[in-house]
Amino acid sequence: WLLERPIGNYRGAVDLGAKVISVKETGSELHPKEYIEQVRQPDSHCIVLPEGGRSQLAEYGVKQLAMEILSWTRFENQHDFVVALPAGTGSTALYLHKHLKLHNIPVLTCACVGGSDYLTQQFNELGETEHPQILSLETKHHFGKLYQQDYQTWLDLQEQTDIEFDLLYDPLMWQCLEQWQEDNPTKTIIYIHQGGILGNESMLPRYQRKYPDMCRSTTNASW
């Protein structure tokens, strides 16, 4: 279906010239990682980035982001800042923590793919022993599942901020932050927007089909 009707991230990748290989269509039973290693066999002229950017190569760019945050916060020293962002593989949160902790700016995150233990495992595999604080909800949150509260959170945020957030990661983090902020009222949150709104092209219609009666006029939270 997606091949015939490109949408969202797949469409964006194709528009940028990506050659997307469906391992299934090659007739191979290999996992994509094994396919890359055994069939594609990248050489020194090919950079391989694991899904979610879970690579030490990611540190360079994230360090630049940390420097931008520090450059801005030094002129706002009346605030007690924390940085917050959701995690897939957690690479961005991990390296932000590494480069902000020396400046006493904590990093908060939440596990959007798997649970907190899985996210900690991802951190450890990148060779870092000090990790950002992981927030969580009381109930299990399955990656990619359509939750009514996630959709409501997204609608509330758009209504109150006029900012379109990512539908896959951001709603969970904002729900975790709601309770955290109640317990830490003196902290000022710097929220790292996940981008990812290209993926809303496919996620939003799924929500609209499942929850057709929900509208922007309902708002129960204040961010």
C-alpha cells in the first residue's frame, strides 16, 4: 500500500533520493542489519547509521546542540533550567546529558520504544555510564499504538501553543512532564521539539479515523 501511495517519512525519503530496499522483496530471510552486513557489505566509502541514530557518530551533532543551549541559557541565568525530550534509542538525550551535566543543566527523557530498562540498555551500549533521568507513566505505553490521551495531549498542545508537535514521541513526554512539573515548580523546562512532523502525514489520519469525535475545543491540561 505504501509503495503505491507514498506518504509521511517514506515519501520524504523518496523525495530526497533515497533508495529504499525492502528486505522481504529480495527473498531474503535476513534481518535488515544482517542484510546490510552480509549482502550490502558497506566499505570505507559508506557510512552506516543504525536505526534511530544509535551511534557514537551522533555525539558530534548533539554536542553542537548542547553548545547552542548553553549559549542561550547564559543570558537567562535567573532561571533554573532542565532540558526535556523523549527518547527512541536515546542517543540525543544521552549525549545532551553528557555535555550539559558539567554546566548543571539536567536532562529528562522518557522511553518511547520499550521500557526504561530497554532504554538504559541502549545507553550502556553507547559506552556511557552516566545517564539522563528517565520519567515514566504509571501505565504501559506501547510504541506506535494509538492512545486517546496521546491524541488529546497533541490537540491541547496545538490549541495552546500554535505549535505542531510530533504525534509519535512528543505526547508521551509531555504527559510525563505534567506530573514532574507539579513536583518541581521552580524549574524552567527547555523542551527539545522532536521534529518528525512529516510522519504526522500518516499518523494523524490514523488518529482521526479511530477517534473521529475528538476536536481541538476540548482542553483539560495547561502546559
